[in-house]
Amino acid sequence: MIVLLALAVLGTLGLGAVLVVAMDGRIAQLAGQFARQRIETEAPDRLNRDLAPVWYLALAAAGLSVVPFAPGHALLDSPVGIVIWGTCEALTIVTVFLHGWAPNAPFPLIGAYRYVAIALPVMLPSMFVLIAAALPAESLSLLAIVESQREIWNVARQPLGLPLFAIVVLTLTLRGPMDFADAADIATGTSADESGSARALWEVARAAMLVSASALAATVFFGGPLGPALPGPVWLWIKTAALVAAFAWLGRRIARTTPSRMLTILWVVLLPLSFLHLAISGVIAL
Amino acid sequence: MGLSSPDPASVFAAIGPGWQAPVERLLARQGLRRALTPRDAGILLVAGDMPGTAAEALSRVHDQLPHPRVTLRWTIAEETADAVAERIAATWRDLRAGEADESDHLPDQPPNEWKGVGPHGQGGKGMMGGTPYGRTMAMTGEDIRDGLQLDRYTARIGPFAPMLPPGLVLEVTLQGDVIVAASVQSPPFAQPADADAPELCAARMLTLLGLDEPARRSIRGRRPSGFWVRGAVPRDLGRIKDAGNARDRLAAFLAGDSPAVAATDLSELLPGLEWSEAMLVLASFPPSSILRAAPIPEAA
């Protein structure tokens, strides 16, 4: 069973990442990039440069490992699955920072610091949203959270949860309105001095993280593997693919404001909103 | 879109005097992609006759493209965009087949000699400051917002940086990404009135707002779609007497109008803004206004 679940995690991540890149219409583009020269900057932090995309992929895989592929079956059957996912979110900030730090160049470094400033306050709504989802289940285990949605999905029970979590997903995957690390005004920021396979691998890691975060959103808000007729994993894949498409669509269409303004919005609007969401969810769960 | 999308030719544009509008229109075509950094490009498109002052910078940009790379020149106004697009497509095929490449123009070494002053050799105080290899290193200075001591880093950006108007070389001093001082080292290249076209002005702002596809649509003369487009530009950003703020100007561009802006001196306009705000403000001016705002520095 463990082997099967491990295969499911890796297969979902791999095929999912290919699906994400295909949705962006960039399969051929990324394949071409792998064949190009990888540039060396002056005095880079080589270890962290090479590890950043690997960490990113590893965090996507670790995050996906707590997601149940069938009712009662997750690769990592942890009583605190939500906390493990939260750890992966927080470590993503470190990974993106190292990606911008390593090339030893100004624009990547600006992107790195910007991302930390934006992503830290995003972690707070994320925490409140996930805790709110754990309330009806009375457990931090994702298996229990899935079981708690047999009657009604959390997306209906906690309507603010998914929109707030969408912001978290866009931040974790450096997309659209939350892509402050690799923005156009700093020449693609943390990726500005990367070429060839290094650049392509970072894209692949971002795609894998989108799969992982969408699978978690499918589990927390749409009952994960629950569904009639079809087997559990198929339901999870359908829901994950739909969410991947939705997040990618939103990312392409919502404008990105300036970092300082986004910071104000995060602290002044979204943080109180997510706390309100938690309070309402708590009262309903009583 | 989809699985069958071919690999678009990735082009970094070095735009010379008079070629901003043709190049922006060219690179919005299907099958072409404008790279935001030379590291992401295979083809360097040199458009127009470059003044001698930009020659070294052009060589530097050339050497920043990863191998395999090819330089294409578009200098004859008679050559149509269709013809250039075809040349780019043919070159891109050669590049992908590994049948074309160019070696470095400049030797791979620092532009200036190592100074070798002081205990750490860079000529600054302690381990900070100084100008090893002719590039200034960060040194602490007063933060312009709260007066605390924060690293100041000075760099020259341009003349081919894609977020700046072509030709503009800015020397900026940054604390984090806040501009504390800016001076124009070299003014933007003069562009004829077609560079002020509202769909091009709108596209420059849309690109900075992360809306790549709507920006391309705008250049092709179609309605750009997106959520929170005007609202994403901070309300009080880049307010100019009689010409509203950056958000008003974006609204005007999107409505098909290109307002005349009497821009103020860039060295007064930019300090205090964060880098991303400054880029939005610059993009909210039609190129002719930027040219008036960046007077040619007096010859030394």
C-alpha cells in the first residue's frame, strides 16, 4: 500500500507538472530551454543555487504526501497533516529567498527580499483558513478533514476559505498578482540571471508546487477523494486538475499591484478577514 | 495554447533611436516572445543605428545571452516586419538545430581593475563600501523614510533594460528597493510619435502589472482583458500637474487616448519611490514626455 501511495504522489506530481506547463502552452518552450547554456554569474552561492529548485520540488512532494488519495489512505498518515503542509509553505519562502540570493546579483536579490516581505503575511491567512477547515473535523489530520466533508464540502460550509487560500496558492507558486519574486519590473527577479536548464527547472518546480497546493485545496475544500462511482484517486485528480486550471486562469488575468500596496492589503484587509473567517467557522462548528 | 504550442522564438530587443514602436509591434506577434532578460533569449535583435555611446553596453548585453545565440539587425526602414519575423523564425530554427552561435564580443573579465586598497582590499570601510573592479559596493547611509542606517547600493541601469525606455541610462542609489537618488546618465533615444500610440503605452504598463497576454492583445489592437487593471496602480502614484496620476494615464491609454504630459525632471520625480512604483510611473509617460523629462547631461 505504501509503495502504491508513494507512486501515486510522485506520479501525480510529475504528470500534474506536465499538465500545468501544457496549460500555460509552454511544453516546447521549456524543452528547448533545457538544451541551452546554463550561465554562471560572478561569485555565486553555488550550493544554494543548485539546491533551490530541488528544495522547491521536494517541498511540493512533501506537501502532497499528506494528501489522502483514498478515504483513510495517505502516504503520510499523520495526526497533524495540516501542520506538515504549513511547514512546507513556510519553507517555500526560504527556498525562493535562496533562489534570489544565490546568483549574487541585484535584481534577483530585490526579488528575494520582496518575496519574503509579501509571503510572510500570506502565511497568516493560510494558517487561519486551514485551522478553520480543521474545526468541523475536530482534528488536524487531513484524513479526518476529508471524513468531515461527507455531508457537505467545506467550500460551501466556509465560503471565504477558498478565495483566501487562492491567494496563498498564487503566492506559493509565484503566479500572476502574487508573483513578487519574478516580476517584470526587475527583469524576472530571482530568475533574472538564470538561463537554460536552471531556468527551466525552476519553472518545473513552480508547476509541481501548483499541483501540490491544488491537491491540498481539493482535499480541504472539495472533499478530496470523496465522490460517487469513481475510485478515490480519480476524484482527487479531477478536482485537482480543475483547481489547477482555475488558479492558472486567475493568475493570468489578475493584475499585480506594487509590493508596498500589496503589503498594506495583506495586513489591513486580508488578515482581519481571515480572522473573521476563522471566528465564523468556529461559531458554526460549535 | 495547449500541447501543440511551438517553442516561440525568444528575442531580447536592443532598441535604437526611432525603432521602439516597430519592435514592440513585431514582438507581440504569434511565434515571437520578448525576453525580459538577456538570459532568457536566444536572439538579440538590434533595431536601428546605435549611437557610439551605446556600443559597449550593446556588447555587454550580447555576451549575457546564453549559447547558442545569434544577433539580428533591423536597420532598414524598408524591410517590413513580416520580413524580419521570417528572418527571426529561420534563425530560431537554426539555433534549435545547433547550427548557429556567436562568441563573446568582450573579454570575460571585470570592466575595471581591482583597486586593492584597505584591509579587505575593496577600498571601503570595514567589509563594506569601496569600488572593487570599479563597481561601488553597498555602504550604510540614512534611510530617507525613517533615518535609520541602511545599506545604500548604487548601480547603473540601461540603456537596453526592458523595463526602462530604450536608451535611458539611470544611475540609481537604492536602499532595499527604494530609490534614494537617481540621475540620468544618458537620455532615452528619440522616438517618433508612433511610439506614443495608446495601445503601446497601455501594453508597457500591463507588462509591469504582470498581464503579459493582455499586453500582447493591446499591441495587436484588441481589447486587453484583466481584473483589477486600473485599481492595481496605486492611486497617488506619479501625480503630475494637469496630467493626473499614473492610474488616470493608464485609463486614458486603455480608452485609446494618449495624453500629453509635461513630465518633471526624473532626478526629482524618482527618489522616494520603490523600484516597481518608479517603473510604473516611467511607463505611464508617453516616450515623447520621458525624453523631455530627461535632459541631456552637459558634456564634461
